[in-house]
Amino acid sequence: MQKTFKTIDEQVDILREKGMIIDDELYVKDILLRENYFFLSGYRHPFLIDSKSRKYKKGTNFNELYSLFEFDRQLRNIIFKNMLIIENNLKSIASYQLSKNYGYKEKDYLRVTNFDTRSEKVRQVNDLIRKIKRQIRINGGQHSATTHYIYNYGYIPLWVAIKVLSFGIVCELFAIMKRRDQEEIAKIFGLSVEELLVFLPILANYRNLCAHEDILYNHRTAAMIPVNKYHEKFNLTKEIPESLQGRNDLFALILILKHLLRDEEFRLLIQEIDYEKCRLEGRLKTISIDEILKKMGFPIDYTEILNM
């Protein structure tokens, strides 16, 4: 069945046919025009009668749907700004470690021998070095710091070049480093190399999701974090499927951020999330906030993580 273009008036009619209450039609039309019916409808699932139904639960108001949409937007903003802190920290630490050990010119710090030389890693190392050189070449001319070094010195030191590399590339860079370099970097975050190798791809996944304004609150990653003391504290180590809670959901990301952010940064993160949660709770009538927290993987007493 083909999807055809629908006018804003037709979109309002469809919502009403599905059982949604619309108090202010002009307001709803403005929201649909500005925010896109398709993107808004991605938040419909908690309000549907059941997973197979296209009808909304009795009493569902458009304002509830839009409140969940806005909550997710604020959640993305909160997560994204903290991800940028971690991105900057990782870039700074990684560039310091590699520059210290291998030099400050591209021909020195991008040598294949500076990285994992095992046979199974050779192709990955060569591919990544090519990607790094390409990003420096393409993005280098768009930043004043990199153009300054190119124009005045003829090279870009890694602590400057790292600025134009994507977070995904830097995560891959950590994966191909020599073990001793990985250990030095992981130690700064108080983690093992294995933990950081698991955390970084998950961080990159969420970072891209936030940057592209995809739905965040119920997102799941393919990779899972290991069970740790926080899972035991919040009683999340039950039988399947409950055992997945806090492993590959938004709460799993929060646990990663708990490791990587400074204490005060993490405290502000939780406080901001809690504020947005309370705002949403006051706007929901058809469903409870606990249903949303469950989809996020959050335990009811998640704020206690501050005291751990």
C-alpha cells in the first residue's frame, strides 16, 4: 500500500479517526507543519491501545504526544552536550598520548608501526590511517587552527588535527592503538581497556543519534555493557528479558557517562534529566511516567546513582 501526500487538515482528521483528542486545532496544525507528522508519530507507541493497534488509548490528548516529543528533544540536548565533553576529553587525551610517544608531524604520528601490528589488525590500521588523512585533508581547511599550522609550518600536529576528526574515527583510533597506549588512556578514566573498548562504540552510536535528532528515549544498541555494581544496586540482574535493562538502553548510556564524566558534570546531568522527567510527568494523563522510564531502562530510583 502506497503512502500518499496528506495535507495538514487531512493529518488532523487521521489523528481524530485514531481516537486522539485535539483541543486546539490551530495549535495542532502549526505543530504538525513545523515538526512533521511522520516524526511526531514516532512517539505514538506508548499511547496506543496495544502493539498491534493503530488506535489511541481512550482519552489520549495530542498535548501528551507532543510533550513526549519535547521531552525527548530536551533529553537529546542534555545527552549531546555531555557527549561533547567526553568527545573533547578523549580527543585531548588520545592526541597527548600519541604525540608524546610518536612525534608531532603527520609523517611521524601516522606511521603504521605506531599501532597494533598483529596480522589481523593490519588492514584495519591501514584503512583507518587513510580515513584520518582524508578527514584532515577535507576538514582541515575549514578550521582556523589547522589552516594556521598548514600555512605557517607546513604540517598539523595531532593535538590540532584531532579537532577535525569525527568522534567515530577517534573511537576507531583507540581500537587500533598499541596495548600500552590503550592502558594509559583507559587508566585516566579509571577503566580497563576492555571496558573502554565496549563503551566507545555505544557512545558513538548515541552521539550520532543525538546529532541527527532521532528518537532517543527508547533507543537500543546492538552492543551491551557488562553487568556491574550499578546493575546489582538497582536489582537489574534478573532473568531475561529484565536482565537486558541497563545493558543496551539509555540507562546503560547513563552508566557509561557515570564512568567518564567528572562527578559534578554527572550530578548536573542527572539533575537536568530529573527536571525534564518531572515536567513530562505533570503533562501525562493517559499513561504514567513509569511506562516511559521503563522504555528508557531507568529504574524508578535512578537518582540514587548520584550517591554511589
